Amino acid sequence: MTESFPPDVNGVAHCALQTARHLVDRGHHPLVVAPAPAPGTGPDTDAPCPVVRIPSLPLPGYPQVRVALPSRRLAAALVTHRPDVVHLASPFVLGVRGMAAAARLGLPAVAVYQTDLAGYARTYMGAGEAAAWRRIRSVHAAADRTLAPSSAALGDLETHGVPRVRLWPRGVDTVRFRPDRRDEELRRELAPNGELIVGYVGRLAPEKHVELLAGVCALDGVRLVVVGDGPSHAHLTEALPGAVFLGRRTGDDLARIFASLDVFAHTGPFETFCQTVQEAMASGVPVVAPAVGGPLDLVDHGRTGLLVPPRDAEAVQGAVRSLAEDPARRIAFGAAARTLVEGRTWAAVGDRLIGHYEDVLAGRRTAVAA
């Protein structure tokens, strides 16, 4: 059960899809339950397994996010599918109902923490962090196990009283995202005067603080490329003069863009993991990212990229400038980044997830026997 699934483009949707694919590859029989996409969206052609869609509405002010409505389809799906374990991806609305349904049916549940709701509350409402953590704690306390994507997220969950937390990072497609997809023709289109290309890939939303890249636009000989869409698009076209906005890109097209960058810059301070950092590293691109949350596990400062204080525009600009002025350092960082992530495949990470399922099921059997 996931709060988001393709055709949505975000970390939760991508992780849920990769998880379903891996379970099928290993001979298991997953069923995905997710909010229905916007009307007119095509069928689930990429889904490797059956998908039950729950009626949904767009989130006010952020129509790219769909919120599931109450529906009998959820419980009916569980009864019909008869799962051994219920996987709750970033439980918030649909996941909370799924947790309750699993409990009624006596099914074990594994909850995957992926969204920093407390950080979002601070961004969008200027308050509400304590209430957000109360909700997170109440939801995840009902699960047999909570999986955190990074050591920072694991620490946050434990600090706020969430029990039974284990680490489960994310994989990266090292076949799709690789250095040899670098495209010189694309580079000439993006930077016709031979500028150094710095890229951001992700949602264009307030919590991502993409406006911190304004200083990068001011650097001589640097071209900023922004990939993604979201409610902040119009604001950012004004805040980032000279930047090239490519909109939402996916698949091999996105991989080609990643590999064609000289530096990847991420600005969001609320990342529980940060998948785009891994995709940049797999593409052989050095990374500039805030020294908080998920990037702390991903970026080896001074070896694969540079970590900077969060929400510090001058630090972002300075880090990019230092890499722009040192081609040899950029190349060394990029090569080290690729080497570092080569073992982090979705297959390896997916097998670790199945291990968590098996532990939870064994714990249930032991409890019943006792």
C-alpha cells in the first residue's frame, strides 16, 4: 500500500515500483494498492503486478499529489489477495487505513518511513512539527517494524519514540544511470557557449528550496539546468535568471541528462534519503548537497562531493565555484561516486527488504507459539 505510484514521479512512487518489480523477480506475488491518478491518465503499463486503485482527490494547492478517499476497495483487496505481510510505503492517509485493515485481519505490517512530515509542516504552515511527530509516532507504533532510509532518519524516529526501527536504504539503477550516457550534443544545446553545466533534478516545491541556486546562476561560465515540475515552477523561473527549465523527465532521457552534467546540486533540507543524489553519483557526477538528512549517508565529503550547511545559498555557490575551478577534482569526485554506489543495486536492497519481511513473519510465529 503506497501513497503514490507511477505515473506519479517522486521518491515514494519510484521506490514502490522498484519494490514490486523485485518481489516479482524473486518469485513472490505482490499486489499494489495506491490512489487513483488524475483523470485521463493512461493504464498502469509499467506495473509488474496487479494494481488496485483507490478513488482520490488532488491535494489543495498541490494538485500533483493525490490523496486517497475512504473506500471499501482497500479492505476487499486484502481479503481477496490474502497476503503474508502488508508493506506500507510512506503511510499517511491510505497507509493509515491500510494499517488498520491489516490489524483487523491479523496481518503483520512493515511501515516504510520516507517523508519528513515535520519538515513539511514547518515549511507550509510555519508550525505543527510536534503534531506531525505525534501522527508519525502513532502510525508507525502500530507496525511490526518501521524501516528508515538513512541513519539520520532512523535517529529522528528513535528520538521521537518510534519503536522497532531498522535501517533499509534505497537502491539505484546502475545500468540506466551510468557515465557513458553523457551526450555532447545535448551539452551543446544546454550550454552553447561551453559553460559548465550544473543540474538540479526533483520536485519544484517550497520544501526543496531550489531558490538557493540563484547564486549559481550568477557564476561566470556556469549554466544551471533544472529538471522537474511542481507548484514553485513560476516563482523559480523568476528567481533563477538564465536557468534552463526542462520540465519533468524520466527513464533513459533523464539518465542522459544526469550523465551530461558537470555538477549535481541538491538544496532540500528535509530529505530522508534523496534518490536523485544516488542517481547523479551512479552517473559519475560530483554532488553538492546539504549536510543534513539522507545526503549524510550518501555523499562522502571531499571524496564524492561536497556537503554544505543547509539553507545556505552562499555555501552552495561557493561549493559549486570550487568544483567549477578544478576540473581534475570534478573528474575524481565523479569517478569515486560511481564506484561507491555500484553495489547499491535495487536487487541487493530488495533482498534486504525480503529479509525484513522474513524477520517480521518469524516474530509473529514465535509470538503465536508462546
